[in-house]
Amino acid sequence: MRTSLGIDSVARSVYIAMVDRPGAKVSELAEYLEETEETVREGLERLSALLLVVPGDSASGWRPVDPEVGLAAMLARQQDELARHRLQVEGSRLEVTRLLSERGRRGRASVPDVEWLAGADAVWQRITSLAEECANEWLTVGPAERLDAAVLDAGRPVDEVLRRRGTPARSIVLESVRNDPGATERLRRAEECGGAVRTLPSLPVWMILSDRRHVVVPVVGGHSVVGAMACGVESVTEAFATLFARLWKEALPLAEARPRTRGNLSLQEQHVLRLWAQGLTDAAAARRMDVSLRTVRRLSEKLTDRFGAQSRFQLGALALASGGIRAEDVA
């Protein structure tokens, strides 16, 4: 099985064994790992490609790179790849916004059960009509970033429709809402009316799912809604329902206090480490988590002191090595 860092389980075991047993022969590594010598040599070749081992004068012919240096280098390479990917994603986002505008001028798209909505008014009208029709379950994730107060006010009629109809509702919102007493109070009142609210440090998308039959995915630009995709295609709505279920399982109920996690890290600390490992800057991490840049920098100082790191790369490597974050988190 290959992790998101590109290290399969055998290569990882070989690397750890070499670090623990410097100078060991290939045959000794194979015996210790209960693998064949050929398997160990193949693992060494993969580690060499990842620059985690270099030619050396040991019995195996290879020397392991210091774990902190090797892992930091791997994180740097992955961050470079992620930066290029983000540029592509941002270009795609701009293209979607342009298409939404064009579709709005032309009216309903030609694809059955798919609508492209342009403008905030059209988006909220469609969401409200879905709320009026929703009978079994209303699921929401987000918004996934900070929005203007006017946008949040525009969604209140939808909440009123759901309360009037008694529609069961579940929502996943940003963890940062806990720092806003007014927003927290509104969410608690929603729970008292039969809703359920959970939080996550960051969210991948803003979506509204009605009866698992219709999904609306708003597009945000400049802290306001510029359009949305509304879809009733079963395969698409099933995919969003699956995403909601996974996020709901990971999210923390609003009524519960934020616990400590692996390595005595808070959820917020663990999450900002993930975002840094994925290549995000402090400013980008602050936007994703909907907290101030000052908060992220305070976390950086705190975590750097805790791990004794000299750089951001080293901090990520030490957090990975100590179990504070997992290789699977760097994705």
C-alpha cells in the first residue's frame, strides 16, 4: 500500500530498519523484516528514487539519509507539486465562474437535471424552493470560507422554511464559529429546533443536499455568492452524500469541547500542521480555517517551540515522525 508521500509499506519498513541498524547487510535486513533479499533490494531502489537513501560504504551499499532531512525534502517536493496543482485549480475556478455567467445569460443548461445559476438571488431562490420540497433530510456543509454578513442573512429564510416544515437538518460548519458567540448561539437554537451541528477546522466545499436527491454547490467570489451548480443527477448526489457522511464522522458535535488528539495536539494544531505540510502559506491556512493570520502565526510559534524545530519543513517532518500528523494527512 502506497501512502500519499509515495512510500509503500515495504520501503518504509526497510528505511526504518536501516536507521535503527546502521551498517546492516541486505541479508540481515531481510531476516529482520522477514522479507526476501530481492524484496529488500527493490525497497532500497524505491527509497533511492525518493532520496531517502544514498550510495554509501556500508555492507548494504546504501546509507540512510537523516530522517528529519529526508522527510523535509520529501515534503518540499510535494509542496512544489501542490503549488502547481493549486494554480491549475484556481484557473479552473475562474473558468467555472465565467461559465456560470454565460449559462445565466442563456438560461437552463442543456444537460438534463443540471442547472447553472448566476447571481446570488437566483441561487437563494433555488435553495429556498428545494427547502419547500424537502421532506426527509436537509444536509449542509459550509460555507467553506468567510462570507459577508449579507450573504448569511440571505440564507435565513431557508432556515425558517425548514423549521416551519419540521425538516430534519444536519450541518457541518467551520470550527472557527466557536469563537463567535452570536453565531454559536444561533446554531444552538437550531439544534434546539431539532437540527444537529458539528464542526471541522476546514471544509472542502460548500454544499446543500436536499433529500439526497438534489445538491446545490454555490460558487463564492470576493466573499459573496456569484453563482451555483444545482444538480439532480443520482450519481452526483450520491457522491456528495458520501462526502457528507465522511465529514460528519470526522466532525465534532457543537456541544462537545475541543479534545486533544495525537501527541497531545489540539484539533486546530493538528489541522494547521496538515495545511502547512500540504504547502499552504500562513495566509492561505488562515483563510481555509477562517481565523486571523495572527492566530496562525501564534500557532506556528507554539508548535515550533514544542517540537524544537528550526524551520517549517523540519516542523512538518518532526510532526510526521512523532505521529502528530500521518502521511495520509499530507494529501
